[in-house]
Amino acid sequence: MSAQPQDKLARLAALRPAKKRGESGAEAGAETGAPIREEERATRRGYAPEIPEGAERLAEILAARVERTKYGEHLSVRRWYSEPGEPEDAEISRNALRLLAPGAAEETLDPREWLFLDTETTGLAGGTGTYAFLIGIAWWDAGGLEVEQFFMREHSEEHSVLAALAERMAERRVLVTFNGKAFDWPLLDTRYRMTRKIRAPEPRAHLDFLHPARNLWRMRLGSVRLADLERGILGWRREGDCFSELIPQYYFDYLRGGAPEPLVPVFSHNQMDLRGLAAIATRVMALVGDAENRGTHALDLFGVSRICERRGESARAKKLYSRSLEAELPPEADRAARRSLARLAKRGGDLAGAVKLWESMAGDTPEGWEAYQQLAIHYEHRAKDPGRARGIVKKALGELRRANRLGTMGAAAYRARREAFEHRLERLEKKAGRGLLEGMEAESRAAASESN
């Protein structure tokens, strides 16, 4: 058997009820079906036959308490943090949500309806065999952030955990996540369906801040992992964090009877994710809703410009693109901003502005080749100056040959662009030839008329 199936079987085995170490006789009866003496139950606080013995120690370390639902019990941890606070300006929030979630339910405008969600799971790939063993939620309360975590001490407590989450989601109907639309919520929705008892809650709206964060900060930071955003945008630095890829193994080790201490940083990691999500959500809302006054970095302005352009707010996009260029964007973003501005200018009928932008960016870049093409189209079809268009195409072909010699362009891209420009040049040469012939014929007719 290969290593990968063996690993999968080991993980499945870890999810089976753990036999408590040192059990014998009446204690082992939990697994054999023999009765457990009542006096033994009374003397063993928190005893449950399927729960790993490290669960009690974990509860002590975390100052957690056992919560009960009609489906059983689970462990619950509560924390309150003095920051971040909720968005303060309703108009800014309205402007931001118009771009981030057009058509969202009215409740979305009320931050008191927001429920932040983050999960820690038994696998990072998802699937029906993946459990969310720790579910963290948070909401703004009393000027700060209230965090609550539901923990499955053993896999049979999943129903209780899911029931508790459903209760909280009924209280606050707007779900807020970071990549939760692609991972956390689909996973939880699957787990609800697999219970066949607990109906999956239906949020009135689901805001996910991964894609806005990418638009705003990927070019600036490179990575938009939550921890990287906290460090690069919020100025936070996590202390004592654990690696996400190791979290499933910590839980499996605990289920097999291992020490509970490695799980403590997992709870802290989940809390930090929720705090970071709330803070990033607040920052995104403020920036997208009022970039004109809150955008202090050229790339922040550029990011909001792209969001505005995608949502059809062309006037605001043009204004912010121009401001980002004035603030000196890095070369890659500068070219992208000029290309977008040129497209918006062309769409709005400002051909002179578009031509100026195309001329400023023509060269050996993806944006530069598009600029050559657009300039040739403009002079051929709009300005009716095929000679000027022909000169631009010849310049582009010369630049292409140079790029090919230097190896700055792939062979396939070189062939495709060369063929396109050569085809355009051939058509322009024919036009120029016809124009020359028509001019000669016109001169000949004029001379004959004069002689008569």
C-alpha cells in the first residue's frame, strides 16, 4: 500500500473513539458495553467514555467550559478584545458595499448583524471526510470584538457544535469570512447536510474579503494571507502562532491520546484569524468607501480604481487611476493604470487623452503591445491617416524583432504578435498603394482638363 492511502487510513482511524489509557474492568466497559459503576462516574469529573483524557486538561488550560445542546456537549471558549471596533460611518459603508456586494440585503449595512467565521479542520483540501473540529465566530460588541469558539472534544460532538453555530447565525444573519466562500462555508454546509438532522443556516448575505484584499494589496505585498495582511497593512505581528498545515496533525495526535498542549496555539491561531479578519474588513470598508480621503498609498488608490472599473463606476475609476499615477506607482502598476485609463478615455469619447496614454506606454510589455495596436487602429480608422498607422506598425515590428533577439518574449507570443502586425501592415500597404494610384489618376484628369 502506498504512503498516501496509509496516511489517509491513519487519519480515519484517529477519528474513531479513543480508548482511555490505563482503563480496565469497569472503565473499559465504555467500549465493551459493560456497565460503569455509579460511584466511579461521580468520582471522575467530566468523565465520558469516548472523550480523550486530554480534554479535561485542555479545558483547564483554556479556561473553557462544557456547553450542552439538545444534541450533546462540546467545549466552548469565550474571549473579548478591545479592538478592532466596528465601522463608524454608515455612508462610507454604503459606498463600499455598493462596490463589494451590489444588491446585498439591507441587513448588510448594519455591522451589528455581522458574524465573522473561521474554522480549523482535519484537512486543508475539504471533502466529505473533513471535519471542522474548531469553529470560531466573532461579533462586534461593547466597542470591541467578542470571540467564541466551539470545539469537538471527540467527533461524536459534531452535532452539538453545529447546533450551537446555527443558534449564533440565527442571531446575526450576515456571514463574514476570508476565503470562506470557497472553503469554510461549503465545508460546514456539507457537514450540516450529512447530519440529516440539523438544517444548514441560510445567511442573508455572505461577505468574503479575500478578493477585495487581493485587488487592493496583492501587488503591494505579494501575498494576501491573513497573517501577511496583518503585518503589512495593520502593522500587527503575531506571536506564538502555529503553522496551518500542522493543525490537522495536532488534532489527530490529541484524539489518539496525545498531550493536549499542542492544541492551545491552535485556539490562539483561530482567535488571531478572527481578529485579523475583523480589522481587515474594517480597513477594506473604509478604503473602498472613501479612497479619496483615506487612500494614502498609490497602490491602495490603484486597487480601489480597479474595483470601481469592474463595477462600472467609470468616473470614480478615472479619478482614482489619475491620482494613483500622480502618486508614482511601481512600473507594473503604472502600465496597468495607464492601460485602464486609456480604455476608459476611449470608451468615453476622449480620443486625444487615449492617444496620449497609448503613446506613453508603447513598448516591450503586454500593455505596450496593446498600445501599439490601439494606436494603429486609431490612425487607420478614426484619424484616417494610414501612413501614420503604417509607421506605428513598422515600429512595433522592429520592437518585436528586438525582443525576440533579447529573449524577453516567448516564441509563441512572438509569432502571434508578429503575424498580427504583419497582416495589418500588408493591409495598410495596399491602402497606401491604392491611395497613390488614385492620386496619380486624379492629377492626370486635372491636367487633361486644363489642356482642353
